[in-house]
Amino acid sequence: MRIGVVGAGVMADALGTRWAAAGHELMVAGRTAGKAQALARKWGGRAGSIREVAEFGDIALIAVLYQGMPATLAEIGDALRGKPIVDCTNPVEIERFTLVTKPGRSMAQDIERTTGGHVVKAFNLCHARVWQMEPPLFDSRRLVVPYCGDHSAARDMTRQLIVDIGGEPLPIGDLQHALHLEAMAAIVISLLFGGRDPHTVFNLVDRTPVTTNV
């Protein structure tokens, strides 16, 4: 799969490194050209402009701070129209840990409306260090990774990317549920800023019967 990575920060680094190891071909763009070039070398991929990266991929990852989203989307233009997009961003301010988007709307929906692409919300509930784990296991259980979107092919591609990093995909419905994932992320972010370990996660587990000897 060809993946265009928009963003050269820690999330892009963590996810892109795992996907490159899984055999995907990556191209990356970032606000700082040096960072993007360093990631491209690390992944054995290429660096380019934001629009070039958007045009390159079979699917695109958008991994930028919410403050830079308007400028990023302006540079993307129509290059992602009709294409699958994975959105891992969190529009959460860190003073009160609340969402900055309009009430009832998610960042994912705003990206879809602006780009004309098929957005899937995923990978937004954990610190980058979790995605660096090979694989992300907790109590010997694979990390459950919720994702949501309206487009079936985009969901299928995202599901594969979750599997490729060792996660357990959990489809939770259409893109309207992205708002709930972003709200959950606000809680995680508040915990991390409060001093919790970066590997703190919400994980869905099944009850395991305990056998006792009588």
C-alpha cells in the first residue's frame, strides 16, 4: 500500500515506522523539511510537498496539530478528493482539556468536508509511544483500536493498517462517531498531562473464566 503521510511529528514517526516495517511504501511531508527528510530516510521512502504527498498515496494519514489544520488543508486542496484518509488528530485544548471544534462536529468530519476525501478516524486514543510498541500488548492482549468512517473501502484499508501494527481493529460505526473518539481522547490527554504513564490506554477486554482447584 502506498501511504502519504502529512505531518512529520512523533505520531507520524511512530505509525510510519511501523508501516514501513510492514512493507508499505511511504512518502512524507511536514512543516519542517529537515524533519520530513529524516523520516523519509528512516523509512526508506521519500519526502515531498504536502500536495505531492496527498497525490502519492493510495491512502493518506493526516497527523498534524489541530492548530495547523487550516493551513494544511489549504495546501492539500483537492488532491485528496475521493481518496481514503486516516485522521489521527485531536482538536483538544490543554488548558481545560475540551474540544475546540463546533458543538456536535468532529475534526474528522471537517477534514472530510474540506477535502472531499473519505475520512476514517483512528489511532487517536494513545500516546505515540504506544504505537512504537512491537506489538502493542497489554496483559498479553492486543490493543483494541476503534475506528469509524462512512466509506467501506476506506474502512477496510484502515483496518489493514491497524492489523499491520499488531492492533485489534474495532469498527464502531460511521463517521458521526468520530466526535466520541475525539472526546475520549480529551480524557486520555488530560490523564497524560496529569502525570500518567505515556503507555496509558483504554482497552476493551473480555471476561476470562478463572479455573480453581477444589
